[in-house]
Amino acid sequence: MGDFVPILTAVASGTFDSIENVFINIARHVPLLNNLRRRKELDQCLSGKVCIVTGANAGIGYATARKLAERGAHVVLACRSEERGRQAAKELSGLPPLPGCEPGQVEFAQLDLCSLKNVRAFTKSFNRQGRRLDVLVCNAGIMSPANKLVTEDGLEMQFQVNFLSHWLLAHELLSEQRKRRAKAAKKNHSSSSSKPNRKSSSSSSTALTTASISGSSMQSSKAAAADAAACCSLEGTRLVMLSSLTHHAGSVQWGDKQSANGYNPFTSYALSKICNIIMAKEFQRRFDRHDSCRYGHDSAVAIHPGIVHTHLATGFFTQTGHTALPFMKALVAPILNGLYPLLLRTPESSAEAMLIAATAPAGKVAGRYMHNDRLSRPDKFAEEPARGVELWDLAVALTGVATDASLA
């Protein structure tokens, strides 16, 4: 009974999500309804912003990268397949910008989340370039392979690809960004402190009027306030973690994260997705307990972008249909293929939700969970801070990475 409730909750959530998708898909074809749903975050330009999107050669990742590039961002497509990644970069590089936005830039960088060694190589390469990072979208993933798969690191593949490698990616990239900002803030503070005080001159070199002292003091105060404001307005990185409404069933697998005692495709996938919510919340707690004037205003958000019409989702539903109705295998695929356009969101629609997660004001989304394009409450299991610490410590142990002081 204990395992049944979380699984039933996930299934029920999926059912309601599919019903909502019907209305969303209809609304997209009715201009008035579509305009009513449109969010202001979709209309902003992102010129000068540097964004990394994992798994950006197809599906939601590709559509998200497109949204960012159309708005003038410099987008790094972090993909496993060099061939597909370069082809995606070629397609997106020629996009015309949205009105008022500058043309975006798109590049490919190889990233294999099945290999922790490869993730480290990716982060070292990016960090060596000294580039800023405004948005990190951890989108790539695999969904419910029928049989248990193990990575070269000896870990259950969904756990590593969907969660652990993204944790390592985020830790290594964000810690470098934070150290750079701290160094720049210290340099700016030292430079400001070393500036000589300016004194007002008068006809007598030895006499200062009360007015000049008062004016100098006021100018000094304004300068100090300006320096403080500049320091505390340091922009940070937005970390976007892809989750799923299946996360409600993730607690079932919590005690056996590597599926050592038996493999279930659905609950193993759900585990990786609840881990991503827990991770986003734990990153935010660590951001919040450090000085944002020193490290910048980093923020993390987890999002379920909808049940989307992608190869991952359709493959999962077809596999599930074949398992549940083995005597109807010949009919399952045609029936589902007819229902997908109605019950599943388009990658374009889900990318809009991803864009909102990536660009909404930090004060609104930091440390939160989004369901489609709105804030929501995740499963209570994901809210417990102690689990965030537990999962962080496990990630440290499995990757062999020491927590950076800026994220301690």
C-alpha cells in the first residue's frame, strides 16, 4: 500500500495533465485564447546572455534553444552526438531574431552525461574560456528503458544521466562563476576603498566651510551607496532542472537508488526526476546562505514542462501499452499515434514554459517547482531539507568532487 499511493498519484497527475493539454492544444489555434495565455517573459530580448542547454539537438531541448536564440542569446548546445549536435547548431544559427532583438549565436559542444569523465572535461573546457554563464538548462535525459542499463561509471543510467551528471555539471560551472564574481567584487571593493577623498577647494587652503564638508560627505555617501548597489546588483546564473510529474512516484525508489534489488523502468525514472527537484531546492538553499553581493544572485528552479510529444514520451507510452495489453500489440501503436497530437503538448509549447523558468524574476521562481508555466507544489517528499543534504552528500561521494566553499 505504501508504494501504491505514490504511483497512483503520479498516474492521476498524468491523467489530469493530459486533459489540460487538450485545452492548451485547442487554445494555441485560437488567437484570442492564445494571447490571453501569453506571458510577458516570452517577449523579452536576451542579447548578450550566454546559455547552455543539454540535450539540445531534439525535442524540448531543441525547441528551448530555438526560443533562446531567437531572442538574441548565445546558446551552447551540449549534446552527446556530434553529428546531430552540429546539425542542430547549423539549423538554429540561421534563425531570424524576433523584432527588436539582436541575432543570436549558436554553437555545439560535446557532452556525454553517461560519463562523469566527459562531464568534467566539458566543464573544464568551458571554465577555461573565462565566459560568463547566465542560464544552465539541464534538459537531457533518458526515459524508462525496458531493461536496466549501467553507465561506464557503474551507475544506473537514468539516475546518472538525468540527475547525477547534471548535478556535477551545475556544481562545476556554478562554483567557477561564483568564484569569479567574488574575485571581481573584492577587486572592485579594494579599488573603491583606495580612492582618495576629494575635498572642495576654497579661497583659503586651510579653511573648509561647513557647506563644503557637508557636500563632500554627501558625495562620499552617494558614492558608497552606488558602489554597494552595483555590487549587490551582480547578476547570477539561472539553473533550470527538468523534472516530471512522475516525480510523485520517486519516493518508492529512494531506498534503492541504483536498482540493486530489482529494476522498474517507471519508478527508476521517477526517482531521477524527484532528485532534480530536491537538487534545485538544495542549490537554492546554498545560494541563499551566502552573500549575494559577493557571489551574485544565482537561482535554481525545477520544472515539469508538460507531457510532451517527443520520441522519449511516445516510446514510453508505446512500451507501457505493449506491457499492459500484450494481446493488442498490433493496435496499441495506431491508437496512441492518433491520440498523441491531442493529449500531448508540442515541444514548442513546452519550450515556452522552459523559457519562463529560465527568465522569470528570481524572486518569483527561486527554489520553486513549476508545473508547465506556473508555480506549483511538488510532492511533499521533495520538500524536506534533510533529503537535500542527503542527496548532495551522495552526489559528492559518487562523483568524488569536494563541495566548493561558495556552495557549502
